[in-house]
Amino acid sequence: QVQLVESGGGLVQTGGSLRLSCAASGRIYSLNAMGWYRQAPGNQRELVATFTSGGTTNYADSVKGRFTISRDNAKKTVYLQMNSLKPEDTAVYYCNKDQDRVRYWGQGTQVTVSS
């Protein structure tokens, strides 16, 4: 089993920044195939940024140049640095990990960007 705990969400003004953290625990092999999704009210959950199974990074077009995913292997933690935030970034952000053909999710953290 893998457990994921997100933190770092909150309320920020347009143009501001936030850093999300996702701490993994349990039987986790690596921080590959791990990243961030988000879901706004009435919308489907969408990929934001992730480390692929090969360890490269992948970003949604809407966040390229503004968001950066990073990780600390020793802490088993993945981060999402979000800069130049826009109201359309408002959503619940979920940490995700794929392992052994199981998709794990965290509980989510709310990010609200005011205009």
C-alpha cells in the first residue's frame, strides 16, 4: 500500500505563488510515475504535472512556464511550485502515484486564486 498526503494549498491573489507538497509513505519503490492532477467544480480531473515512469517531466500546456514539479527522493516527497497563478488555476489538487497497476490518490488540497 502507498499513502499520499498533500499540503500547501490555500488562498492566493492573482499573480501569486504557492508550493504544494506530497509526502509518500508505505511500500513505494520510486517517485517515478508520480505527480499532480487537479479538479475544478464541474470539470473532470486533469493532469497538471507529473514525473513519467521513465523519470522525465510532463506538464499540461496551461501550466507550462508557470509551474515546476520537483522531488526529494530522500524525503519521498514531490513538490509543485506554482507561480503566476490565475483564477482558472482554482481547483482541488491531488497527488497521484501509479505502482503495480494500482493508481493511488491523496485526499486533495484546495487552491483558490482570487481575481
